[in-house]
Amino acid sequence: MTVSYVAQPLYDVAIAGGGVVGLMTAYYLAHYDVRVVVFEANPEPGWGVSKAHAAVVHVVQLPFSSIKSKMAREGNRKLENICRNLGVRFQRTSTLVVATKLHHLLAMPFVALYLRLNLGRSFPVRLRGRRWLRREEPALTKKALGAIEVEGYGLVDNFDLLYGLYDFARLNGVEFRFCERVTGVEPRPDCVVVRTTRGEYYAKYFVNAAGLWADEIARAVGDEIEFELGKGALLVFDKRVTRRFVAPMYLKPDPKTKGGAIMFTVDGRGLWGPNLRPARDKLDTAVDEEDVEALLAKFSPLLDEDPGIPLKAYAGIRPIPPENDFRITYSKSSKR
């Protein structure tokens, strides 16, 4: 006699990764009557990719046809309400793309038109002249000939956002298992078996939001995912000197990075960066002297005012797939 074993799923959804993607997934699922578990290898939420970035809510992501670009604008509209509901600090601002060279100034109307056609009315784009810059941004270099202002940017308290999402999900029934790494995933017809460093679990659906380790989990079910490790360093100052974000104009932007900017935090600190260079491995978050020198060389020419006292520098790593876009898809092995 043959006995067939049918696994009874204990969870509706299991999520690998307690960073902002895993937490946001858990936050939305917490609004429904489903049983959800999140596995996180670190002792707290958001200790991976999500802990070391600029906490900027972007508008422009190139190319505009990419999933990343479309979701950046859709998420921009939604995040303010989420932060309001969670009591997370969120501020609106705009970004000035500054021209300091004559050929950049001449190209400004065409760049602005391109942005207007792609951003629509939700994110207004305006041309700003030298006189306006002198009045509105007195810290800017006198070599600034003009700028394109893109409205709709924001900055968020990243720590509060991560823990706000975590607390909401936890209080509404989502289970979190910290210091527990997913080591294997086995799709079955009726469920997914999730193996971790502490045991075996069953779920109807499994979400791979494991950040830098998403490739290893994908390979466990036969999906091939390769990505570069891009490291970006940021420099923190004791004060902010601009009223808006400020970035230099590039006519040929790097498709893998927005290029960084002079920014600030919700606490009123200055924040410069990030740069982008290859990381040695998934744990390479060291900031080298060349990183700091590169940031100073890139952004100092945009200011005539003293930027303040450098307090610290930090770096984060993000996975960059060959298509340089988000991947939101089913596994080839299973729709679960």
C-alpha cells in the first residue's frame, strides 16, 4: 500500500527577509485575515540593505519605462499616507538639478520638457534662473547658471518607518522569527516547505524578499539570479545648508545610479551622496578615504557656504541585476 503525505500549511504566506520590502509586504497582508510569518537572519528588522541608505523618497528613476521607475512614483504617492498612519516623520521637498556649465544651461529646457512629458502633473517641473537661485538657495555656488526644480521628493525617518511597519504587522498577527535564516525552499503542489536554521515550516505561498541573499534562495528552487553588489557611501554633516536637495546636471546619467545629491535628514543633518562602486562581498560596508574624497570632490563645487562639520560616513550595499530593474515575478518552478 502506498501512503501519500499531504502537507498541511501552517501559514498562508511565509516571507524571507525583514527589510523594507518584507516589512511592507507583511504590513499590507496584516490588513487581512491571513496567517503570515517573516524569517529574518538578523536580530532586528531592517538590518540588511534597508539600514544604510539616504531615506529619500524619489521621483525620477531612469529609464522611465522601467518597473523601478513606475513603482517609485506610485510608491511616492502612497508612502506619505502610510507614514501618517504609522506616526512616522515624513517631509516633502524638491530637488534642484543645477547647471554650472553653459552647454548644460542651454540643454535645460529640453531636459525639463522630457521630465514633464514623463512625470505629468503629479510632479511639477520648473525652470529656475540665476536670480531665483540666489534668493532661494543662497548657499549655492555663484557659478550656478540655472536649475530644473522637480517637486514631489520626500525624506522619511527610516528607523521609525522600519519599526512602524514591524510594530503594525506584529500587533496585527504577523509572526516574526529573528536570527532565523532560510536555508532551503521546496515547492510542492499544495504548499511550499520552508527550511530554516531552526526548523521546517509549511506555507501556501512564499515570498523571497531576502535582499542580498535573494539569489541564494532563488537558486534553491532552480531560479538563476545573478546580480552585482553596488556599494554606496554617504557623508553626514552636523547641519543642512540648502532648503532643497541639490544635484549636478548630467546629460549622460549613469543608468545604475541616480548620481547622488546634497541632501538632508529629518533631523536637520546634512547628507551627501551616495557614490557607487563595486563591493568586494556582501559584508563589505567599509567606507574608504577615497569614498569620502570622491563625495567632497563631487558636491563641494556646488556650494559657496561651509557645509559644516563631517560627523560620520557610512555605506550600504544593494543588489543590481543585469537589467538594472526590480524583479517581481513568480518562480519558474512554482506559482506558489
